[in-house]
Amino acid sequence: MSATQDGHGVRGFAHVGIIVPELDTAATLFRDRLGAEVRGPEDEPELGLKILWVRVGGVLLEFVAPARDDSRAAAAVARGDTGVHHVAIEVQGLDSLLDELSAAGVPIRDSTPRPGSHGSRISFLDPAAAGGALIELMEHPEG
């Protein structure tokens, strides 16, 4: 693990987030046609999402579809912003890492972490921080 002096930092790769209008097409392709491991769909009612997890080798794909018209995913689909949305990195010590990044001038979209799936806490960096790519920092609950 790469870590700063305070013991926080990158733990590893988490997933690639992909926004889709519905999950059946991806589930059929990956499970039935390609033989990949598929989990879900899972409801995330607090987020207004349905999530399908697909493992391809060592890579986890997170297919995200709107479950409610007022979700961020629904807004993205309405704008035509489907497809690869973000790359998620698992981190340790999210709050102190965000403080350090902010102090270093790294642009951050979510200066306060928000709830993610499976009880995780997430924060997105501004795409300008990584040359236009949207990066999600994700911290899983301990235990």
C-alpha cells in the first residue's frame, strides 16, 4: 500500500463505474454470453440506484442504473452521459487524505465524504486532478 506519513493512502483498485439506463443487457452479456461472474442487481434505495457487479479476471465492473428519477444516475442517463463514468480507488483514512489533498491544491468535488454502496464512504476528485478522468476515493467500513 502506498501511504503518506499519517498512515492513510491508496490500498488498491476498487472498480470501474459504468452508468447504464438498465442492467439486464449487461447482465445477459457478461453472465450468459461471456461467462463472467455476475452479482446482483442490488438495490441501493438511499442512493436511488440499482447496481450490478461483474468480475472479469481481477477487475470489478460496477454497472449503475437509476432506480429513481431523482438520482444522479437518472440525470446522467437523461444527459446522454452513459458508459464509463469513473475509476474507484480503495483508500484508508479518507478524511485525512482529503485534507492533505486539499492542502496540496488538488481539486476535490466532495470535500466531505458521502455514503456509497455496502456502507462505504466515497469522495470524488475533480476531473482536473487527473487530466480529465473522474476518480472516486472509496473507504470501506472497518471489519
